[in-house]
Amino acid sequence: MQRPAEVGLTSPYYPQSNGKLERWHGSLKSECIRPSCPATKDEAEKRIAKYVRYYNTVRLHSAIGYVTPADCLAGLSEVIGEERDRKLEAARKQRQEKRAAAKQVA
């Protein structure tokens, strides 16, 4: 059966040609479906819908700078990164101050 060219399908059994989608399927299976197999189709659909919401709005993705896809699409990656850097710098400064105080006591 010939498929329409405009669909943009990749070669079957060749995951390298569609790595992002293959990775998504792997995450969906390992984190959503396989931990406890859904008993019905409705349960599977509800579980997948819940996972998709979690994946897009809660789960941080290393490939896009440890932000959620929703934040990335909203253009918040830079703001989140700057806030994260500010918090890290504040934590470093606090540790340095504690070490300096500990040396003065000793």
C-alpha cells in the first residue's frame, strides 16, 4: 500500500531517522504504560493524557535547558535560566560565607 508523500513518514525500522519521536515513544512506554499495564483502552487513554500533560508542563527536559516544553514554547527559557543562575550564585555565596565563618571559629 502506497502512503501519501505529504505525510512525511520516516523509514520503517530505522529509528535514527526519527530519533525524537522514538525517544518520546520510549519515555511514554517506560514511564507511563509499563509500570502497571492499563486494564482497558479507556484507562490507557486517561493515563496517556495525564502523562502528556505532565511531560509538557511539569517534567524538565535536559535537551531544552532543563525547562518544560510549555515554558520553552512560551518563550520563558531565558527568564527561567537567569533566575536559576541567580539562585545558584546566591547559594554559592552563602556556602562561602558559612565556610569563612567556620574558619574564624576554628
